[in-house]
Amino acid sequence: MLMMAVSSSAFADAYVDAGLPFLEIRDSSRQAEAWAVCAASYDIMSTIMEPRSPARAEQLSGLADGAQLAVGMALVINELEADIPMERFRRLWASSAAAMTEWPQARLTSILADADRLGTERADEFGRKINATVVACMSNLEAQRMYIDAWRELVDSGLLELPGG
């Protein structure tokens, strides 16, 4: 299996700062960036795992979707107020929804550029970096689940509509 137990010193090679849980990152933009790195990293790992383990690849793809949603929720959650005007909420959600797509794509491009820079002769270094990143991201799955649940509450409240809904 490509993912392995990684010591805390190996996290230094990760594309994301694993020094503290994502929910403890107080700056919502920085936290959203961490989730964007996770979404991109899960997608890369899913692609790597697909030929050998399609079920695991599908699971990683689902984690990427959840991390992508966490990007938007990290940007929204600190701005939510009980009496937020609907127009302000719509603007907030629109910008956050755009970030959910754009930020992970930008991180994906950056990580793949690093893979190109490292080249095939240093593929093992890239493997360690992407593995350390995925492990760091997985250590934040509880927070990711919290954001997914919060998003579902927004849908249930009627503030958001499901795509195609």
C-alpha cells in the first residue's frame, strides 16, 4: 500500500503544514488553502491508486470531494451570523463556491509542477511528499466531516440548494 504510517518528521515533506489541526488555523483563507491542498492531493493519490486498487481510488476521490467542500465551508463558517441578510449570504456562498473549484485546481497544478520539476529520477521523493500530505489530510477527517455536516445543515435549512435542485 502506498500510504504508510508517517512519523511527524516526515510531515515536513508534506505539501500542507501538518503542524496543527486545520480547525486551529484561525485565518479562514489559510485554512481553506490547506483543504484545497488536500483535495488536490487526494485526487492525485486516487489517480495513482486506480490501476492497483480501484475501490481505494474511489474512496480517495470521495475524500477529495469532501475536502473541496471544506474549502468553501472554511470560508463561509466564520462569516455566518444568525441574522445574516440573504443577499450577503448569497454573495458569500457564491465566492466560496468558486473557491471550492478554483483553489484545489490551482493546488493541483502547483503539485503536478513540482512532480515535473522532480522528474522520474526523483519520483520517490514526490511519492513521499504526496503520501505525507494525504496522511496529514486524513488526520483532519473529523474536521472535514464537521464541515460536510454543516453544509448539509445549510441545505436542510433552505439557505442552499443541492446542485440540480
